Amino acid sequence: MEKEIFTSEFEKVANTYDVKLWVAEKLGRRWSYVIGGGNEKFLPASLIGKVDNYGVFVEGENYNAQEILKDVGEILSKFRDIQKG
């Protein structure tokens, strides 16, 4: 149930900025998809932020990375609250 809620939140952010957006976990030298949203843009992905072993990736044009990171941070803080509760 939680995964669907968070996927919906990521979809909203991705649609707001017209990007594909996802979070991946670094496992060794590779990144493993965790959650995300948005439509495929067929553009190179950019790593716009990292927290510990997790990275925020964006695929799109003309986006504000700081605004996206702020919105993603709010989503992830809800996830941490659920994990603690």
C-alpha cells in the first residue's frame, strides 16, 4: 500500500516538472531502482542529489534540480516517519 502512495507522490512531482524522476540505491558499483515516476523522456539521466547510498535521478530538460530535491526530500521524510512509526 505504501509503495503505491509514494509512487503517486513521485508521479505528481515528475508531472509538475515534466521529467522522469526516480530514486536508486547504490549496491557496489551499480544503481538499483527503488521508486519513481514520470514518463520516459529518452534523454540521458542526471544524478542530481545523493543521501548515503541513495541517489535521485532525473531525465528531462529545463528543470530546477533544487526544487525537485526539495519536493523529493518532503516525500522521503514521510517515508522515514512511516518506518519509525
